[in-house]
Amino acid sequence: MTRPLRWLLMAGHVPGSTRGGGIVRYTVELARALHRRPDVELHLLADRAAVDGLTDLVGSRDRVHVLPALPGPALPAYERTALGARLRGRYDVVQGVKHLLPRGLGRTHGVLTVHDMLLMDRPQDFGAAKRTLLQLPYAGSIRGADTLVCVSEATRSRLTAFDPRTAARSTAVPLATSPTLLTSAPVPVPGLAGRPFALVVGDTQPRKNLPTIITAWRRVVTQRPDAVLVQVGPPPWGEESYGPDFEPLVAAGRLQQLQGIDDGTLRWLYENAAVVLAPSLAEGFGLPAAEALDLGTPLITSTDAALVEVSGDRALHLPAEDVAAWAAAVLDQLGRPRTGRTAPPSPRTWDDVAAGTVDAVRRGQAGRTPST
């Protein structure tokens, strides 16, 4: 019998609570699924303050390895330039999940998860410090990885356009909805129960294209003054973009922002929204679109390639900046009954994601060209 792969997942960005944005959730759910596999012996590389919280992900404190205490700006440089010598030969696989993969890993198989190519395609969305610290190291990590796991075919296309040499080393492994979201008891939001609302899930960066939806919402409420637009996301970071109609709609009670909510609240919002809106200009995958579909909620997305890939013919796709089209489509959904929604009988799971990731690594180790 082949021994399990000794696999190190770089999780220094994951807090002890194991809660956070998209890359944190990816890391946590992938860790849980890899740990369930008998062919993987999973280890985590973690921040010292998060060790206790992350031990449950791997079942043993001995499998959580601590990063040195370094100032924030120094950590990416350490992970990229010095960490490889420490890890080389100790693991079969080292996987970077947030832009960076140590160089100098030798025969250890280096895996990099490519969530998107926004650092290259939309550098204006990131602060100068992040661009300086990550843009070139990210490009170097892409060049040096033995296997590149892309979260969608759309992201893989962007990756191979950036560097055609990655085609033979890259594969698409689509994401899945968090099981805690699917199983949490719904928690109603005071003031929204019984009121028609549309839901937007994500941060407030310019690429999320909130100004189009907010301007469309100004038109919506002229015909449906009882309706509310609900925007859910993390606390603001980086550049924000709302457009000129944001403050008047908030002041009138027709737009609400919710930050840092738990999975039960998010599930209730999905299940009670008249429609979920995903107007992004650029996505790597588009997890809110998958979440909406898995919970049976009507969905409208932009024509971004990743969002179209995730939702297919189960959603309406509109040009990202066509305000009139978005307003008309939302009004149509607000006029429909909420009953009779059905979620897929067996949505994609994180065990599927882990299986695709392990298969990509096995192919890479064998020197075969990954399939797409």
C-alpha cells in the first residue's frame, strides 16, 4: 500500500477562530477535507497565535508548525525566500494558498492555488504596499510551482494568458459551498423578515461593481419603495466604490450593510432574498453565486467569465454596467413569489475539491500533463 502524502498547507493567514474572507475559508475547508483522506497526512504552517484554534483541523498539535514571529511586511519575504530551506525534504507536498510558494523546495512538490490574477490584471485595486510585497513574488511563485491549482477554468485561462508556459502545469479545481453554511440553522435579520430584499455578497472594492447595482436600486425603489438592497461583506479594506446614490439610499432605509455576520445569518439572507446579485467586473470563481444556487435562490450575474462558468444556465447574465437592464431584472424578481425554490440534490462538496487537488498533484508528480 502506498504511504500517505506528507502534505504541508501554508495557513499563516488563518486566525485561530478559523473565520475570515474567501481565502481563509478556502484554506480551512480544504484542510478539513484533506485531513479526512487516508492518502494524505496533513500538516499546517500557522501563526503562533492561531495554533490552538487550528489543531482541530489536523487532529494533533504535532501537525501544526509555527511561523517565526516577524513584522507583517517581513513575513511574505520570509515565506518566499527563506522558508524553502526549512521545509525541503520534510514533506512530499507544500501548498501555498495565498499568492506565495517558497522557492528552493528541491524535490518537494510545490503546489500553488491560483484564486485569481487580479494582482496582475487590476493592480489599481490594491494598495502600493501590497503591490510591492506580492506582485513580483506572486509571479515568481507561479513560475516555480510544480502544480498550479486554479479555482475555475476562467482563472486558468487568465493564468495561461499571463504565462503560456503554465498550461501543462495547471488544472481547474472548482470550489464548493461551505458545509457550515449549508447546515447552520437560519438566523433571521431583524427588520428584514417579511420585507422584500435583494442581496449582494462580497467586499466593496471597485471590481465588485456596486455603483451599477446601487444606481439601479434607485430606479427599483421608485416602483417598489418597500424593497431593500442588502450588501453583506467583510469590513472595508483597500479602495471602496459605491457611487453617488449610496448615502441617500442608506439614509432612506432602502440600503443596508451587514458586516462580519455568521453562517446562520448568511443562510437566512440567501433563503429569504428575492434575488442574489453578482455584478462583478472580474472574479476568480464567484463563491456567492455558487452559494445562492446551492440554497435555491434566484441569481443574476454579470457576464464575467468566472460567474458565467459557475452559474451556467441557472442564472440570468447581464452586461456588468447596464443599469437599466439590472433594474428591470430586479423588478421582475421582486414581483415573483418566493415559494417553490429548490436547491440541487447533491451540491459539490469540499471532498470533491480535495479529490481534484490530490489528483492534480499526483498527475504532476508523475509528470503527466494535467487535464482540464
